[in-house]
Amino acid sequence: MTMTNQPQQVGDPRIAHFNGQLLPIDEIRISPLDRGFIFGDGVYEVIPVYGGVMLGAREHFERLQRSMDEIQLRNPHTVDEWISVTQALLEHHPGNQAVYIQVTRGAPKKRDHVIPKDLEPTVFMMSNPLASPSREAVEKGVACVTHRDFRWEKCHIKSTSLLGNVLARQISADTGATETILIRDGNVTEASASNVFVVKNGVVAAPPQDNLILLGITYQLLVRLAKEGAVKLEIRPIPEPELRSADEVWLSSSTKEVLAVTTIDGKPVGNGKPGPLFRRMHALYQEHKEKLAAAIA
């Protein structure tokens, strides 16, 4: 796929990528027969960008490839090509950004559940300003609620079919909470749009990296930072009672970074304040961002 750069002013927030072209977003036209529209038949990624530097770009595009493999979707780009076209888009979006990348099966001639052969994928990318978590959220923590995990059994695919996550997130939104922490068969899986970590007696626990969670790039980064920072971390099932009695609970995602949860279902987590291991991990994350920027400068 050949990238065509349209003559647009750098910094124009309307510019998006569509099938190899950079266009004003309101000029992009997608067929109503596109399988992403009809079936949610597609996958996506969101990459945080700090000062023009993508955080974990290669890891995100490698995960995109894994999602495509799971749904038998042909990848139109190599990882290096993905990085190149994303950088071209970012020339129009300076500063801190969140780049959204979506690839759908494409637009066949008719609606049919059967996966068509030799269909050209539809590629759409856009970028929006990224605000790091507020000082208040970092210093005071955030509220969460819990709910039964009613989603499907292939949560490891970063699918555009997000209705289950949308409904789960709405549960927390309706109560003014930041996230809905999901419980399946008595164990914590993840939140509607975040991974979950639980701290008890100085040890961090993270749910298994299986088909019941989306393995976050930030989740993987926190695991690595914990090891480098001598923070003890275990990857294992987390029973619901352990969540309820935790000393600390964290959320992680590309846009949330790492946040402390200070209330769950209206009850305090630990002493109701962000704990010492959260503060340690938050500092390690910020140091990682600074090192990344310094390496590129």
C-alpha cells in the first residue's frame, strides 16, 4: 500500500490516515458494507505518544499482528511499515498524542457471515491529544465498581467488537466511577478498558496472561519495571476475596498509565489512599518515559 501525503498544514488536527492517504477526517468515506461496520470484524491498537515519541510502538504492532492472526485477517504492513505510516501521521499531530489504528476485513459485495477470500483490508488511523492522568487522580486515586465478567472468551484479541466492554464501562460511568473491575468464576480478570493489579503484604499480583484478558502493553511494561525496580510481582489467578482485602489495587493502560484504585464498590482499598508500592511503580513509569524521550533527543 503506497502512502500518499496530501498537502495539509502540519498540526492540523483533522488529518487522519485512510488506506494509504492522509486526508481531513471529514472527507473519509467508508462503505456501509465494510465488515467492520456490519460485523465489528476488525482489530485495533492505541499507541501513546510523548513529544512525538511512540511508547512501545513495536510491541503494539506485534500485538496487532497477533490479533490479526487470531481472526485470519491479512496484515497489509510489516511492523516497520506500520511505524513509518504512523510517523507520517504524527507529523500533523505534534506533542503528546494517542494514535488509534484500526484494520477491518474490508468491504465485500454482499453481507455474509462467511469470511470472504482475497478482500483488501480497510486501514484507518487517527490521532488525538493525550493528557496524562491528572495530578488529583495520581495523588488521591480513583473509584471502581465490580461486576460479573459477561464478555466472550476471546478477550485476548483486541477486537473492534467492543460492545461487552462498552456495557461494562457504562456500569461504572453510571455511578461516577472510573472503571468496572470484572470477575469471572471467582477470579479477577481485568477492567472494562484497563488491566488490574492487586497488592497484598508487599507483593504485587497480576492476572494470568490468557484468553480472558487483553494483555496490555502497559501491563507488560509494569511487569518489566517491577523486575528492574526490585518490586516483587507474581502472575497468577487473583480470587475476588483477595481483591476485596487488598492493601493496594492499580489500573493500567496506554492512556491511564498506572493509577491507584482507592475505593471499590464504595469501600476503601487499604487506608483509602494510594499506597507506597503504587508510588514506587508510578515513579518508575515516569522515569521510563523520560529515558525514552532522552534517548530520541
